[in-house]
Amino acid sequence: MMIVKSPRRVHAITLGCQMSAADSAETLSALHRDGWQTAATPAEADAVVVTTCAVRRHAEQRALSIIGALRQWKEADPNRALVVTGCMAQRLGWRLNKRFPHVDFSVGARAAQKTPQLVAESLRQRFGIGPSSVAAPASAATAFVTIMRGCSCSCSYCIVPAVRGPESCRAPEEILAEARAKVAAGAREITLLGQRVNAYLWKEGGRETGFADLLRLVDRVEGLRRLRFMSPHPGLWDDRAMAAFQECPSVCAWLHMPVQSGCDRILELMRRGYTRADYLRMIERVRRAAPHVVLSTDIIVGFPSETEEEFVQSLTLLEDIRPATAFCFKYSAREATPAAALPDDVPPQLKEERLARLNALVDRLTRETLAAQVGGVVEVLAETPTFGRTRTGFKVRWERMVAPGSLVSVRINAATRRTLLGDIHEP
């Protein structure tokens, strides 16, 4: 074992969803407790931790490209350590290390809860360093808290259940302890995470704590100013969740509710468990209860056998619900999913064309939503001295420096394609 002086420096590369971001952050926190410091680039680092995604083929290909490119980084100094975690590491297993022998350690997403400790221990053995009194980086104004892992849904296109396993919920007391610790460390806003976050259910001693109950518990954490959650499933959004969303003071009027398609036949092939009409009724109930809510959603184009008319139904659904933004993707078959057995019969060029049309519509809706904010005054949580977000999730920039973590009022003077511009407002 090589004995070196602490602190060592680690660089994190995170690919994929908010769950990947949360997993990566937990791993970094464990390394910070061992005295590691964060490096801005791989060139400055003694170790690189790559948290991977396998949900879409493009994300997996990007991860493979990054890992391959890090071969030169490793060859430049064989004492460096390369660690790969996450969904792709789970899916590929031993094949990852066979293809990339320069990877020192890999751990899959099914071990996500233990990954921070496993990575920390592997690097302790490699570098001979352990827990240190070196100060960890200052906490950010926003933080993730994972409330459950895995997914028990059966969406035909999704590889998450295969790589992350079935749903497993954390105890409410454990979640509350983490939320309190992150608020005490400086977080003003917390986002609760789960693949189907509103499927949360904890049973113990004859008592049940559901998602709505958990929202109300976290809402009461002293010092917490904002609470978000993602991603809920439309088919599980019930009256109790709606009431908690409406009544809890810290819960932000922002809702990311993935729809995936506006066509009933495609939704059935996707095994989403709801219809277009079900989704629209749910959104109508949300807007009736919370008129100022800002929506976002997900759409997949080019699903097997999708026709032009069925694609247009996704366009018209977006026109109907008018989200502030939408995350749009081309369908890509994932190994071991039911949809992979369907003929991938929408030509790649047609997928690209439909994605471009969808993104053009989303860009217009975003511009119109942001333009409507000009002239108003909004509360912003400063994430940096000159950048932050509103309660409804809009990005805001200004010029006068403020302390990160501050809640400031900003008068909006202009809007770009993605961001609001303004000045600090002092009544």
C-alpha cells in the first residue's frame, strides 16, 4: 500500500439524473470526511470518480467515451485512481473492467446506499489515508435528500428497475435527520428524490408514512425555506399529495410531472398506466388548487411505431398544459427492457426531425413564460453571488454581489431564452 500525505484531491464527473447527482454528492461528502479536497479538473486530481447513467444510449456512450479518454490521464501517472459508479457500472458489471482495465474500482447502482463508504474505503486502501481534520467545503444553499432508491414501475422502455432494483424506502426519521443536518450546514432549499418519489411508503409498528405525510414532516424542519421533490408519477398523484403540495408553506409552486407522450396508444405501449385525459385532468386539478404553479415535463419522441399523427398529439398536449420547460429525448432501445423487443422502426433522421420540432415548441413556451415575468419582483435564493432561482424554478441573474444562501428580492428587467435578468430590489 502506497503511503502518502493527506490531503489528496478528487475530481467528480457526474452524468445523468438528479439521483446520479445526489449519489455523486454523497460520495464526495464521504471523501471530504476522509480529508480529500475537490479538484476542478482531472489534471489536478489524484483520483477521478465517474458517476454514470444508463437510462439512454447517448448517456451510456458519453460515459464510455469519458472513461476511455481517462486512459491517458491514468497512464500519465499510474499512481492515480479511477473509480466508476452508477447505473452503467451496474449494467455492464465485469464487462466494464474487461473493456477498461485502467479502471481501478467500480460499483453498481444497486449498491448506491453503500457506494460512498465503498469508494472511500477503496481509496483509503489505495492511498493510505483516512478520516482527517481538514475542513470540508462549505455547504451549498441547495441540497438533495434521497428518500427512496430503485423503481418498481414497469415502464417498457426504462432500464432503471434492472440497474437500480425494486423500490426501497428510507425511514422517515433517517430522512428528517439528514434534512436537519443539511439545513444546519447551510442549505435553505431541499429537493426530495426518488425514481417515483410519490410512491414513497414506510410501514413500521402498524403505522404508515406516505409521501404526503413525509412532505408535511420535512416542511416542519426548522430553518428550511424551500422544499421540492422529483420525480413524481402522474398515476400516483392523489388528493393527499395535492393537499400537502398546496398547504405546506415551504413547498415550492413548481411541479415536474413527466408525461412521456400525448398519445394513448403510445402511453399504453410504454406501460405508463394512465391516458392523455387522465394526465390533463390531473394537471387541471393542480392548477385549480395552485394557480401560480409552474410545470415542467418529459417527452420521448420516436417510440417504436409512433406515427406523425401520434407525434403531433404530444405537441398539442404541450400546447394545452403550457409547461415552462420540457426535457425532450429521442427513444433509444435499452437492453433487457420490454420495448427493446419492439421493432425500432422510426428512422433516426425522422427522430431527429421530430425532436427538433418538439424543442422548437418548448423554446417558444419557455420564452413566453419568462417574458411574462418581466416587470415583476420575485424572491430568489442566491446560489452564487450573482445567480439564483425563484421558488418556481426560474434562473435569475443580477450584478450586485450578495452572499450565497441569501433570499433576495429581484426586479426583473429582461428575459433571455433561459434566464431572467434583473436588479436587487430594496423596497
